[in-house]
Amino acid sequence: MDVEKLLRFETKEEANERRREETLERDPHERLMFFLELVQEMQVFQTSTPHPNRLKNNFIIE
């Protein structure tokens, strides 16, 4: 059974510590790739309304 897909019962502090340790175990290249994949997955949740900072001409990463 894949350990990564098991349910975990942990406190927020325990989960944050586990995620921090998992992140530090990655090479810088792996961290970047993980971040880029996460950004790509988040685009599924885009809304049809424009970002509020768009009207302010603020820098927005899309």
C-alpha cells in the first residue's frame, strides 16, 4: 500500500513540521519543480472575475 496516500491524524503543528521537513529533504531543483506543479494545479480553481489588483496595475503572476 502506498504510504503517501494514507490518512494522517495530526495536529496543525505536527503537519507543518512534517511538511517543512519534507521540503528541506528536497534538492533546490526538486523544490522548484514541486512549486511549479503546484501553481499549475491551482489554475484549475481560477474564477471568471478579474483579480482585484488588476485594476490597481499591481504585478500579478498568472
